Amino acid sequence: MNNSSYIQNLKQAWRDEMLSAANYRALAAKERDSRRKSILLKMADAEDKHAARWAQRLKDLSAHPGEFSETLAERARRWMMLKSSPDVAAQMLEAGEAGADALYETMLAQTESKADKKAILEFQKEEKAHSLMLEEMLDGRGHPPHHPQSRLDSIFRREKWHVRAGGWIGQAIYGVNDGLGAAFGVVSGVAGATNTNSEFVLLSGFAAAIASALSMGSGAYLATKSEREVYQAELEREKKEIEENPEEEKEELELFYQLKGFSPKEAKRMVARLAKEPDHMLKTLAHEELGLSEQSFPKPWSAAASATISTAVGAMVPVLPFIFWTGMTALGISFIVSTVAHFIVGASKVVVTGRSWLKSGTEMTLVGLGEAVITYMIGLWIAPLID
């Protein structure tokens, strides 16, 4: 056993359990349904016991877990969880349980301690029980947690979570980054070409901000509208196929579910249930056969507004210093605030992606700096041509 690696995983397990307990209690405090609140509090108590077991084990190995504190990303995720619907929040917690189970599998392979193996296996059972309870909380139709329809509903809810949370946040980050990068490049290039003439830089910066914002907004509107039109057209074709060959479409959907791992009997039962709700079956077929989902397309005007505003916000960052300062002072301040803004925008992606905030922020910063240097050098190169 690699003792150092195992201790690190013990610390991670302790930390995960502490975080899960805090999340369960936070959600329980918001929950109005007494039954769901009781379930969440019991799960929080169980996570506390798990954390205490790993804290003691670390002390036995002469390693202290340290003080528990949450990262900014973890706090942001909890904030999003509490602002989401109960179903989405439960889905986020379920994902955490799955992550804990994967870590325990690694620890099982690492340790030779019979006591640790026993504890890990016991905790895995409890984590899986937590997942089942969360699935039951997610299910609004009364299916038992292991029922195929419950699992399918859970899958669909997970996809909605990615669309509603990851979708709009991702679009906003993309818009801010696009505006920031475009305006930063224009400001740098014009500064190099005009020997940092503040009036020219300010004028060109505002023009770039407006053009970028309108371009992104109109592009988002047209793209989203086109996607919805394609979706509606495909839905009509699928509807016609169901009307003309209902049995063939049922068989097709059964095969899709069998490929996902359901038994033929389970697949047949699920399709029979869906067949009683034609609209649901139509959307399910479109999703399974064509990979289309109505939830994946935001409203055109909402997409346009989000893209326009976020792009404008990002584009104004490198321009604003030239309103208050002039010359190289304004350029230097613009360079600093734009670099910091690139890092913040990149780091903020961790809320959705779960990647390292440092790596993500650094990556976006380097891209922004590279763009600014290139455009500034081009500006210097064409400056004699202007004169």
C-alpha cells in the first residue's frame, strides 16, 4: 500500500463527507416537506459519522485532517443548489454520492487494513442507499427507486440540469469572454498604431463593444431560432411515423432501452407506459433516435439578450480606463484589469465544468495576453503607414 496516497484519499474522503453533510443540512433547512426534510437530516447525520471515522483513522496514522473549509467553487455550487428546484438540488447531491463511491473503490484497492475495508464497504452501502433515497425524492410519480421509469426520469432531469445551469452560465461566460477578447485586441492594436491616442482608442473600443454585442446577440437569436425550427420539423416527421407505423416505433424505442441495459421485459413495460401518453412518447423518441430535446434550446429572445448583455459587459472592461485616464497610464490600467478579468472569467467556469479554477483561469489569461500582444505588435507595424 502506498501510505502517502492512501492518506491523501482518506483526507479527501473525510472532506467529501463533511461537505456532503453541510449540503444535506443546507437543503434540509430550505425543505418544506417534513418527510423529505427528515430524510435529508438523517443522511447528514450519517455523513457526519463517516467523516468522524476517517478523522480518527487519520489520527491513528499520525495525520490530521486539518480544519474544514469550503472553496469558492463549492460555495457557488451550494448557492446554485439552493436556488434550484428541489429535484435539481437532489440530482446534484446524487452526483456527489456517485463520486464518493468511486473514491471508495480506489481506497479499497489501496488498503490492507481489514477494519478499513469493512468500514469502506459499509459506507458504500450507505452511500448507495442515499442515492436510492434521492432517486425516490426525485420521482414524482410514485415509482420505486429501482423502477426503470424512475431511472429514465432521473436521466431526463439530469439533462435538464445541464441545460438550465450549465447552459446559461456557459453562454454568459462565453459572451463575456468574447467581448473581453475582441475589445482587448482592438484597444491593444489601436494603441500600438496611434501611439496610444486615447480618443482613437476610446472610439474604436466603444465601436468594437457595440459591434461585438450586437453580433453575438443577433447570432444567438438566429442560431437558437434555427435549432428550434429544426427540432419542430423533426418532431413533425417523428409524429407522422408514429401515426403510420405505431408498432414499429414502439419496437424501435424498446431496442433503444435494451441497448441502455434494460431487459426486454423492462423495456417493453416502459414503452407500454409511454404509449399511453403520446406526447411524452413522441418527445422520448425524438430524444433517443435523434438526440433532440426541447429543453436544449433556450428561447431565441432570451438567448439574444443574454449574449448581447454579457458580451457588452466583457467588452467594456478594457475600454473603461480610457474614460478616466489617457496615454500609457490608461493602456497600462486597461492591460491590468483586462488580464485580471480574463483570469476571473476563466476561473468562474469551474462552477460548471468542475475543472481546476487555477488551470482554467490561467489558460484563459494566457490566451487573452497572447491576443493583446499580437494585436499591439500589428498596430506598431502599421503605425508608419498611418503617418
